[in-house]
Amino acid sequence: MTITAPLLEELQVDLFIDGQWTLSSSEKRFRVENPATLETLAHVADGTPEDAQRAIEAAGAAQASWGKTSPRFRADILRKAYELILSRAEELAAIMTSEMGKPLAEAKAEISYGAEFFRWFSEEAARIDGDTTTSVDGTNRIMVTKEPVGPSILVTPWNFPLAMGTRKIGTAIAAGCTMVFKPAALTPLTSLALAAILKEAGLPDGVLNVVPTSSSSSVVDVWMNSGIARKISFTGSTEVGKILLRQAAENILRSSMELGGNAPFIVLRDADLDRAVEGAMAAKMRNMGEACTAANRIYVHRDIADEFSRRFAERMEALVVGDGASPGTQVGPLIDQNGVEKVEQLVKDAVARGAKVLTGGFRPEGPGYFYKPTVLVDVPADAEISRTEIFGPVAPITVFDTEDEVIHLANDTEWGLVGYVFTQDLDKAARFSAALEVGMVGVNTGIVSNPAAPFGGVKQSGLGREGGRVGIDEFLEYKYTAIPVPAPQA
């Protein structure tokens, strides 16, 4: 299913501020294209600093009343939005595939995954707790409550257009925070469709304000320096995250940062090879490799490296590359020309340094930002592909001999989002889980993302966690009230 003409006509392509669809103050628009066909999908309102100011003022004005709403009221809105998303899964998947490129099957899976954040946080909204105790000297009753942190800035990337939005928006709604939201310029249509669903679900005006723009910094800078925003939640590159953290420090904003990754995928000598190959396919090829959790560096024990590499290359070579909307497609295009050129350059550099191509390694002919699924072996440590986030369907394999060696290799990076280890030995699994310097570990699985789990990394992969029981705390402040305890009467 592709975006049909009637569906295109129904799509919202304007800004969403204070509950209203509105033009940009400049009346300008930017083009959104299909990365598989390079066709124009829509022209979306191009938000300006003036629009950003209107949006943050609307969020600020709505905060007091929204923060006082009951947990059940907020939960019911999220539950209604969850049901609406699932009822429109086909249409939302078509929009996502058309603007981002992923195969329809993956887009539908993201719809289910993304919707689950709304259901999860609809349940967490009613479980915001507190504490009561007595001071150590017995003179005061200590009452601890949690309150919304306040107007929040949400900035999401293009690779998971629905799930990145629901993971942040759902949490903020549950906590009682208003929001200004900037979706990625490459994939704004899914985010605008989500805003329309939330309005239909009963979200009050001003609680969510969406400003797509072709100039991200000009909009986000206004929000960061507004004096109204109290929090920033960002998913994207480490480079941009550092800029936002400096701005957050200047304005004392609470910060959640889910940044880049350079995930090691470790196959120990005793691993179940069938399971390891399946896990590698999942960890590497989800979203065409355009995921911060993607297996970036595949380390395989020397004794099984040839067999693993052969099986893995056969699986990669058999993948069907094409337009995500076409039946049978398993690998869609990369997001844009820059993405293809980056992957192309990384492969050329690795081969020039001695790596060998088992399969792939080239761009197919024809329109679209496609790159063949690629497996490289004998990848040297000094290759650029070993030190940067690939964000594409390229799997570099490196051989190791000892467990201490591979732990050192895995941790020898500035990033620390996720790591994967495949072994049939429980003790080794526990050892590697403890030794890997990451925020998440997949043991004998290539998928770790789940709404019930705290998603996030360490080192330069970010700060804070999204999802799970702890995710809502990122949008809450603790308040302590001291209540004197009357002295006992004689």
C-alpha cells in the first residue's frame, strides 16, 4: 500500500499550535520526498522562529491547567489514542513507508510498537507515587510528592517517525507536561498524523504543539532560550546532543538525551550459530540498519568465524531490495543521498585497508537511495567503519581469539548504547553483561527495544532513560513538604 491521492489530500501538512492547524508565519513550505522513487509526497509548512515562539507560549499557558488534570483523565486520552493508532495502522504504515522508505511489514511493526508506548504510559499515569516518612529527630513528617516538570521540548529523528514520537509524547502526557515538538524534516507526515490522532482523542488545546521546519536550530533555539521550557528530550546524533546540552546548561533545563551508538555484536565460540545468525540479521537489518541500536561491529570467535560469515552472507545476499511499498520487499532505500554516500565511502575505506566483500558493496542501478546489503570480513581496527555509526545495511566482521580481547574491543569506543552477546554459557552471559560498558545488553537476542524496558545508554550515547517504570521520572520533579509533628501532650 502506498499513499494514494485521497490519503494525501487528507494529510495535515500545516503547523499544529494551540489546538489549531495553521500556516507558517512565512507562508513557506518545504518538500517531503519518497526516498524510493524521489517523487514529491507533500509540501509541509516551514516553521519559523516566530512560530516557535507562539508554540512555546501556548504550551506555557496550558501547563497550569493541564498539570492539575487527574491521572485517569490523562490515561484515558492515551488509551483512546492507542486504539485510534491501531485502527488506522494500514494508513499510518503507508505514510511511514512513503516518507521514510522502510518496507510495509516493518512500518506496520513500528505502528504496533509505537502505539504500545501510549498504552504503557496510560497505565503508568495512574501509578505516579510518593512517600511519607518521619524525620530522624521525630519533629517533622516528611511528605514527598511528584509534580510535572513543566513545558517540555521534544525533538525526534527520522528513522522511527511514529515510535520516537509516542515514546516521548506518551510519557509527557502521562506526567502532566505540555509540549513543543519538532519532528524531523525528512519525515514530518507521520508526526502530523499522530498529532491529529491525539486531538481526536481529546487532548486539550496547547498541550501538544508541533512545528515542523527545514531549519531545526532556528526553532529549537527559541524554545531552549524561551524561559518557558523546563525540559529537553532529544533523540539524535551525539554532535547535536552536545550543542543542546550546552544550551540546557545555560538555561538550567532538565535533559534526556538518547544519542548515537556503535553497538558491538559478539559471537562466542560456544554460541548456537543458527541463533547467532538470526540475531545478527535482526540487530543489523532492522530499519535497513538505520537504527542507533543496530549491530555496528560484529566480533566472531576465530574458530567459528568462517562458518558464521558464510551463513550470514548467504542470508544478506538473499534479501529483496526495493520500494518498501512493493510486495516482497525486505530492504528499502536509505533516507537520502547523504546516507548513501556515507555508507559507500565507509565500504570503500574498509576495502582500501584490506577488508574483503563477501556480498554487496555497491549501489543498484535506478532511482532511489538504495544500497545492497553488504558483509565485510577481515575488517581492520583502523578502518573508519569500525569507529563510526554506519546507519546502513553494511555488516563489518572482525575475528577475535580471547574473551578479554573482545571485551576490550567492544568497550574501546566513546559510545555505550547497547551490546549483544551470543553464548550458551550462563556464566559467560552474566560476565559479558556486567563487563560491557553500555546501557542495554541483548543476550542471545538481536532486539532489545521494548516499551516496558528503560531505553538509554552511557558515555556519549546519552543521559536518562525512556520507557519502563523509570521513564516517567524524567518528566517529574520531586517536592518535599515538611509537616511538624505535634509534641505529645503531658
